[in-house]
Amino acid sequence: MKNPLLEAQIEIRRQQLLKENKKSLLERYADSKPTPSKGLGDTIEKVFEKTGIKHVAKKALGEDCGCNKRKETLNSWFPYKDKK
């Protein structure tokens, strides 16, 4: 059974939190520009981060899962050309 009064109170609080935090969230993410990929390894790392695969790998294999070495190897084998 839904409680309309409780739901209204939750919605009001949600709106308040959005107003309070909107400025800080915009400031935090406005300065963060994605770094350009040097090669295939960087691109794969970004995809794995966005999909959550990197998090799962670190949990399963530990902090030193070999991801950085793999990334550097792929970057050296398949580098992207600099745009001029």
C-alpha cells in the first residue's frame, strides 16, 4: 500500500538535495575533460571502466590484475596517430 504523504515528502526532499548539490556536481564534472586515448589499450580501459568490467576484474584478481601492463602493451602495438 502506498502512502501518498510519505511519497510527497520523499519527492520534496529529493528536489531539495538536487538543488543543494547541483552546483557542486556541475563544477566537479565541468573541469574533468576526458584524456585522449594514446592507443587501443586506453580505449579498452575506458570501455571496461564504463561497463564495470574493470571493477569486477579488480575484485576477482586483486588490485594488480595486470590491467596496466596489458594496456601499455596494446598501446605500443596499436598506437593512435596524433592529429595535427
